[in-house]
Amino acid sequence: MQLIKQLDFVEVEEVKKKKVSANYDFFSSAGLWKNREIDAKELRKQAWNISK
């Protein structure tokens, strides 16, 4: 990144990072897929938009 910043013909846009909330409870997401009839193969198919 330092090398790129030294090049005059390259513009580097600074991106501010979001602060992660320390109050996030990982275990509250445990039931995210509850009562959903979907498996890993179907998730991949939807994610990659693969039609078979």
C-alpha cells in the first residue's frame, strides 16, 4: 500500500473502517436457519445461481 501511495498517477481513496460493536452476541444467531428446508447443496445453487 505504501508503494501505491507513492505513485503520482494513482489516487488512493481512504476507507474508514466500521467499528464492530463489542455488544454483539454471537450465540443469538444460533436459530438463523431454524425451520428452513434447505441444505448446503441448495445454498450453493442459490448463491452461484446455477441452474441444473
